[in-house]
Amino acid sequence: FNSSTKGQSTRIHNHINDAFVSGVFYLKVPDNSPNIFFKRENKSIEIEVNKGKLILFQSDLDHYVPINKSNDTRLSLAFNLYLFPITATLSK
């Protein structure tokens, strides 16, 4: 569960810890809140986000969210999907 208030951002990261697919579901996206950016090598793509949108992506794909300029809180639910049997240590 992610809660982003005014002035907060999410640094560039990935979910490579043996996850197969990652995703984010947007619960609340107020005006002036930023989109999500995906980056591979020197190329970057911006995906527009809105309430109810589900984005699935390769877990090794770097991504980030710029500073939230909204006066309201943005809410999203991020998750990872694993292949069975799970070989990752869940405490990572």
C-alpha cells in the first residue's frame, strides 16, 4: 500500500527479487499528482495514471514517481507475482 502526500516521491527502483511480474493499482489519483515513469538503459517512458488503472510490468524494470504536487494524498496498491515454487526469501 502506497500513500503519497504533497512533496513526496518514489525513488528509482525495481522489484527484481525473483518476482515474475509486478503491478500497481491506483485507488486515488488527485489532480496535480505525478504519473509513473519506467526506465530501461537511457530510455524513459511516462504512463498516465488515474483512479482504477492497473499497470503490470516486468519486475526488473526500473521505475519511479516524481514529487507529488497535489495538496491531496495519492493512494496506490503495489504488488509482485511469483512463479511457483517460490524460491525467493520473503523477508528480502
